Amino acid sequence: MIKIWQRYALSWGWLILLTIASVAIGQYFQHATLNSVLFIAIVMLIIALKGQQIIDVFMELKHAPKLWRNIMLAYVIVVPLIITLIYM
Amino acid sequence: MPDNQQLTTAIMVNETTFSEKNTQTNDIKKLPGDLAMWFFILAELTVFAIFFIGFAIAENLNLVMFSEGKAQLHKVAGLINTIALITSSYFVAISLYSMRVQKERQAVLRLIFALFFAAIYIVLKLWEYDSLFEQGIDIETNTFFTLYFLITAFHFMHILLGMVILAYMAKNAYQGKYNDPESENEFSGFESGACYWHMVDLLWIILFPLIYVI
């Protein structure tokens, strides 16, 4: 069982890792094709994953009423999804 | 007045494992902070969603211009800013945890760290703007840079407001203004400020990949 403060530290680590991953993927695709939809979809998925960490762990909405948690999670899923669809 | 042993016991009881806390709070789901702050957060998220979607649409109408514009941005500065804001958010999150286990001075110190990392963001963002201005690039250069400056400057203003809020929280915590156990939620103000800061971080998490990476 992890302590609460360790949960925050793990989240921080996961967020940093995802950030570096999205930049690395960006560098790779930059030399491949312009505005590859797959690349954009992957980056948007990373946004959703990072957003979920901030919402559930940092904002502590995992322990909040489901309505508010769902509204916030919907934001980091729907907005990136709309952006992906725009680029298709 | 509880003696030291009682206080220590209370703190140890508070420092439960994550699973224990989860079990304890499963029955009582509480929205952290004030409801008014959450409506404000939703309003800000909505405005930025319009900005983000507008940016994506504009890019699809001006692919070459946006590609050239993005090539002139400082991706490393953007990456450092992302790391700085995530780290700042981390310190705000653990400062709230410190408040809950009655370690006000530790909470203040953690807020100071949060402000330090926010200051890194401020300095780097101003450097970035200055660098673009020196190249003769400004808000009127083209559609890409108009949107770039509008969106990032609007976010920048939110960061500044957030730093004022964090400083205010640190002042109140230092003065012991969050230790009224008889109030329904003595940390409500602290939680509200923390959630605002996490919202600002959340916005950058979308902004950075959209404008700098893809």
C-alpha cells in the first residue's frame, strides 16, 4: 500500500514521462509526414492521460461526486477528440 | 490542549495509506473547495476550449503558415515550462496534504516551491516573447502568431492570477487562518486556490502539444 504523498510523486513522474514521450514522438513525426493524423491522435491521447492524472490525483476528484469528476474527465477527452477530428 | 503524544498520534492516524483513505472517503464524496470556484473553473475551461478548437481549425486552413510558424517557436522552452508547471502543481497538491495533517509551516514551504517553479515559467515565457519580438514577430505578423500570442498571453495572465492566489494561501497558512476545526470545511479556501492552480496546469497540458508539438 502506498502512502498518499507517494501517490502524488508517482503521478508527477507519470506526467513528466508522458510529456517527454509526446515531445519525442513529435520529433520523430516531424521528419516523417506533415500533420499525420495518427501522430496527432497519439498526442491527443497523451493529453487525455495527463489530464486524468491531474483531475483524479492533484485535484482529488477521484473522491468527489461523480458528476464533477465526469465533467472534468469529459473535458480532457472531448476537446482532444474534437481536435483530432478537425485534423482528419 | 492536546499534548505532543496525542498530536503525534493524530498525525500518524491522518497519514494513512492511499487505500485506507480511499475506503474512508468512499462513503462521503466531497467536491474540494468552493462550488463557486468550480463554476469559474468550468467557465475558464470553456473559453480555452473555444480557443483550442479555433486554433485547430485555423491551422487546417493554413497548414503551411502554421507549420512555418511552429518551427520558429522554442520547443525546449515550452517543454521546460510544461515540466515547471507540472512540478508546481505537484507542490501545491502536497501542500494541501500538509495542511490536512496540520503541518502548516511545511505547507507554506511547499507553496513557496510551487511559486518558484511558476516563476520559472514566467521568466521563460517572457524570454520567449522577447526572442520573437527581436525577430520582428508580433501579434500582427500572421494568423498563426495572432493566435499564438492571444492564447499564450491569456494563459499567462491566468498564471499571474494563480501566483497571487498561491501567495495569498501561503500568507493565510503562515498566519494559521486555516485551523478553525469548527468550520464545516476549514480548508475550503485552500482547496479552491489549489484547484484553480491545477486548472491552469491542465490548460497548459493541452496548449503545449497543440501549439508547440503537433
